[in-house]
Amino acid sequence: MTLSFFDQFMSPVFLGIPLIAVALALPWVMFPKPPSRWITNRTLTLQNWFINRFTQQIFQPINLPGHKWAALLTSLMLFLISLNMLGLLPYTFTPTTQLSLNMAFAVPLWLATVIIGMRTQPTHALGHLLPEGTPTLLIPILIIIETISLFIRPLALGVRLTANLTAGHLLIQLIATAAFVLFPLMPTVAILTSTLLLLLTLLEVAVAMIQAYVFVLLLSLYLQENV
């Protein structure tokens, strides 16, 4: 039976249980927990260094009230990186290739930043809809355009993450299939194709980390506009 290349993005089901729930719970098992002793191991020290550097870089330009989001956005960053990296392993499923899951992350967090802006500084939040010095005739048009761009933000967050991961997985499967088919016919070309596949896999590892970072970075920029 011939399978479609897009079958890898279907959520697997075992005994009627969707395994996407297991995939979502797996990253939290992998992170080491802080011990009760003063001396920690190298893994935990590296994890703490990464979290500190990331938090400092993301929240440095944000005002003090926005620092309450540090734990939430840092946890989301680690969670997305883990899901994206685990999806690159054989016989695994990548939940972040599902647009519904990414929208479930993007919409509530984006809406929370908008609500915070409307509650704390409504004049400044609504001022983003109309740039200063706009001609009178263009005011209605610009308000409509800026409102549409505001509501497109969560869709752009979800689609960007989904599209980048989906495209990478499809390229890996296409090149792997080509290498498998060419190996009995043209071994030299198959070896070159396998080398290309290895380089593409390394690129996908970088993309998995970068896309998680970009997702959280854009959320922090939305938060910066509203606090």
C-alpha cells in the first residue's frame, strides 16, 4: 500500500487513545529536577545557564510589569524546543506540525497581551491603530488595516511554526526516499544524496530551535507593546 508523504503528520492513535497527548507530556519527563543538595551536576548547571541567558535577553527591553511573564515564556520556549527536537527522531510524531495545537498556544497568549494593554493603558494600546500624523482621509482605511494586522498576529504565529516544521519534515522524507530508491541503481548518487540528507537534518535541528525562539520572541514583542 502506497502511503502519502503527508501521512506522517497524522496524529497516531493506539487503542483509541490519541498519542499526541503522550507526545505533549514527554518533554516534561526529560528535564532534570533541581536536587535538594547545594552542589548540582553539569546538566542542571547548563540548563540553568541557558534559562538565565534566555530570560535576560528576552526581558531586558520589557518594562518591569512584563517580567511576570518570565516563567511562562521560558517554559513555553523549552517546551517547544523539546517537541520540535523529539519530532526529528525516527518513529516519533511532531505535535507542532498541527496548526490547531500551535493556534492553541498562540491565540490565548496573544489575547492576554492585548487584554493587558487595554486594561493598563487603553489610550496607548488603541494608539497603535492610528499612526501619528496620518492624513484625515486615510484615517478610516488605516484603522481597518491596523485592526486586521492586529488580529492576524496569532494566525501568523501558528502558521509560521507549522509551515517551517512541515516543510522540513517533507524535505527530509523526500530526500530519504530518493536515496533509498537510488541506492541499488546509482550507489554514488545515493551516497551524495545521503550526505545531503545528513546536512539537511542538521539544518532541521537548527530550525527546530530557531522557530521555538522566534515564536516566544514575537510574543515578547507583543507584550512589550502593551506593558
